[in-house]
Amino acid sequence: MIELPFTPTTPGEAMLATYLRGKPGRLPVLQSIIDRLDPDGAVGDRARYYIVRSNFRRAVLRGALIALGFTLPSWSKETAAAAEANARFVADYRQRPHAR
């Protein structure tokens, strides 16, 4: 689980802190992503729905995961296949009763 504010004591956290300081808008976006994670810290449907609707949010997630040394989910990448999968995911998510 990622906790804010950072006290960069490990290499990944130091890299993440440096990445976030590089552009002030990244930290609030990452905090919004973290607030939407599943209770176990996973990027579930709620967080994915929030992330994939914005290029900047996807970029922030990718940057944070890279800084921490985590594997990127295929849907976070900037590919045609990811864009198609995300469009289908968003359409399906919006059809769910809880999406409103």
C-alpha cells in the first residue's frame, strides 16, 4: 500500500517522491487513485474506471508504478489494444447499477 505523504527511505519511495515533485499536479491525482483502491490495495474496477478516463491519470499511475518497480497493467499502456479494452471496460462499467 502506498501512503502519503512520503518519507523516502527506500529507493522506490525516493524515486516516487522525485517523480511526484517533478510536476505538482501528480500528487493529488495519485492520492485520488489511492483513495479508490480496493481495501487490499489492488487497482479494482472503481479505481480503473477513474484512471482510464484520463490520459494524465494513466500517466501518473504508470509513473508511480515504474518508480516503485511494479509491473504495469496492460490497460495502463498507450496502445491501440489498451484503448479498445478501456473503452469496452468504461461502457460496461457505466451499465452497472452502482456506476451512477
